[in-house]
Amino acid sequence: MTRKEAREEAFILVFEKEFSDTSLEEILEIDQEVRDIEPDEYMKTAFFGVFDNLSIIDKTISDNAVGWSISRISKTALAILRLAIFEIKFMEDIPVSVSINEAVELAKKYATKEDSSFVNGILATVAKQDAK
């Protein structure tokens, strides 16, 4: 599985968790069975990492989504933002530009055009702040 494919699978897992009270371990296990996926280290690190750092990630989103509350952001865009911000803040081996580009590509594939612009804008702002 390529990193791009693993990132997409991690996004799907993060998205699925939005609609389930099931534990992270169970979601991963069910996904393995239903979708016949063997999670790699990136997928596990990203999926669990998003939820281990959710308060930091969501505060970052809230601080940068001027005029938007988290509850107003589409579930798809929110899952993409959470994954990308986890990468930017906690996965130093991934260039910020790659995280942003891949997030925008996920938004184009799974969300609306407006969502992809929104995701790009939020992540560009986050990246500028982290660069300081």
C-alpha cells in the first residue's frame, strides 16, 4: 500500500469514527474485515494519533476557522482537516506541503469544491503559524 492509499484509508477511519461510539480498535478491526485492508504503520499512527491529540487538533481548527464552529464544518472536511493537522503537527517526516496537497486532493475526491478551498485555506494558515 502506498502512503497516498494509506492516508486515504486513515481518512476513512477518522471519518467513520464521527458516526460511531465504537472504540478505535474495533473500528480498525471491522474495517480490516469488511474492506479487506491490512493497516500499515502510517494508518495506525495517523488514526490513533488524531484521536490521541483531538483536543489540540480541534483547537487548531477552531482557532483558524474564523467565523466557523467545528459543528458547522462538514464531517468530511473535518475528518480531512483533523488528519492533515495531525500530520503537520505530529509527523515531522511528512513535509507540510505534502500534507496540505494530499488533504486538498482528498477533499476534491470526497467533498465539495467549497470544502476543498476551505481545507486549503485552513491548512495554509496553520502551516504559516507553525513555520514561525
